[in-house]
Amino acid sequence: MQVLLIGCGRMGSAMARGWRGSEPVLVFDPMVDAVPEGTERVETPGTVAGGAELAVVLAVKPQVFGSLGEALRPLADRGALFLSIMAGIALAGLGAALGGSGRIVRAMPNTPAAIGRGITAAVAGADVADADRAAVDRLLAPTGELVWIDDEGQIDAVTAVSGSGPAYFFRFAEALAAAGAAEGLPPALAMRLARATFTGAAALADADAAPLADLRRQVTSPGGTTAAGLAEMDAIDDLARAVVAAAAARSRALAG
Ligand SMILES: NC(=O)C1=CN([C@@H]2O[C@H](COP(=O)(O)OP(=O)(O)OC[C@H]3O[C@@H](n4cnc5c(N)ncnc54)[C@H](O)[C@@H]3O)[C@@H](O)[C@H]2O)C=CC1
Ligand SMILES: O=C(O)[C@@H]1CCC=N1
């Protein structure tokens, strides 16, 4: 399948790197100086030849999409498959902007996609055939795991948990480093310890299928230091609830 990538920023270029050599890839992004090696730049997306065998991947910011719908409509009219990774733009809104097309998959990846370690949830529009799902499986395979969901209503929560999620873990590691510095460590050492602990814990969770609670208990000696630290973390459940609720609300608000 030929791919036309609309928007070649962080997520678009990560996907394009994964496709190198396996799919012919055209890129429309007037703002970038160079397109990824092995891809070809196009100046006007609507004039790209190709009908049902073209997959158009929408990877611009949601706020930008409104100005692009008109230019992409000829591609929808010719039967292209659309794959959107934009936060907060629902299948109905995408379909309306594309002249009523239902051959659209709405997906929510995350930044570990750049190293093939992402997780994406995807929901299919009304006119998406099994072969289209297989094409999307193929397109997203280089980015990591893919899970299909049936209920588009879940996408806001997916966005809030896994789409935005990497930032929460980075933010916590930053806070851990700052706390180590406050406890007297040189800041660079505190950051080195926090970062290696964060990536090491993630690698351990990846290598060991045990429940996270078990991995946590393995660190926690009765009456020891970890127990003392964890006793201060009771607020984390309410905090996580507030974080995810705020991100999901923003996802719903972007949908308008
Ligand atoms: N960054 C993330 O963690 C995730 C982002 N997303 C979604 O992916 C989409 C892209 O996000 P990022 O890659 O982070 O943003 P980005 O800002 O890195 O990339 C957007 C790209 O769109 C280009 N662009 C702007 N106007 C354009 C136009 N009129 N026509 C063509 N290209 C245009 C920009 O030059 C830029 O290269 C967003 O809709 C976001 O909601 C989804 C999951 C995770
Ligand atoms: O912050 C955002 O809106 C995008 C969607 C998920 C991650 N980044």
C-alpha cells in the first residue's frame, strides 16, 4: 500500500522511519526542511494519484486539521483509507471533514513508537474492511503493540493513559531527582540515579510478567525504607485519577 503522511513531526517521522523500505511513502509537511530518508516530499496532497490502495496518515496537530480537510477531500473521494493519530478528533468529525468517508481508522499511539516500543489503540470507522485493518496492523507494526477497540468512547481515556502516559513517568522521575537533590545529593548524581532507576524498573517490568504489585513488594522490606517511602504515597491514587481525568477531559474538549 502506498502511504501519504500528512505532518512529519515527532510522531509522523517516527512512523515514517519504521516504514522505510517496506512501503512507498510520500510526505506532505510544508514546514519541515527535510523529509525522512527513503520518503518523497509532495507539495499538494490532493493531487497525489491513488485510490483505494492509498493510505493517508493524519499526523498533524488537531488544531491544524480543520484547514486541511478540503485539500484531502479528493483523496477520500477516490476511496483512500485514512489513519488518524490526532488526539481528540472523532471519527464523525473526520468523516464530515472528508466529505462523508467512513474508511477511517482513529488511532492513539505514544512516543515510545519512535523506538518500536509504543502501544497504540485503534478504532475502525463504519466502512473499514478486514483488509483495511490488516493494512493498519502492518503500518503500525514497526511502532510496537496495537490493540483494536470497538468503543470509540474509550479513546479519550486511552489518550489520557497511554497517549499522554510517557510524560507522567518522565515527570515523576524528574520529581524523584529533585527530591534526591533536596536530600543532599548533587543534582547531576540525583538525576543519574533517578533516570537509571526509572529505566531499570521499566526494563524489569518488561522482562518479568509478574504483577506490578509483586515487583513492588520485592523491593519493600517489612519495616524498611521503601515501606516508609510508600507510606507517603497514599495520595498517588487520587493524583493519578485527577491526572487522567484532566487529560481525558482535554481530549473530549478538543473534539469540540
Ligand atoms: N506527541 C505525542 O506524544 C503524541 C501525539 N499524537 C498526535 O499526533 C499528532 C502530531 O503530534 P506531534 O508529532 O507530537 O506534533 P509535531 O508538532 O511534532 O508534528 C506536527 C507536524 O505537522 C506539521 N504541520 C503543521 N501544519 C501542517 C499542514 N498544514 N500540513 C502538513 N503538515 C503540517 C508540522 O510542520 C509538524 O512537523 C497530534 O495530532 C497529536 O495529537 C498522538 C499520540 C501521541
Ligand atoms: O498532548 C497531546 O495532546 C498529545 C496526545 C497524546 C500525547 N500527546
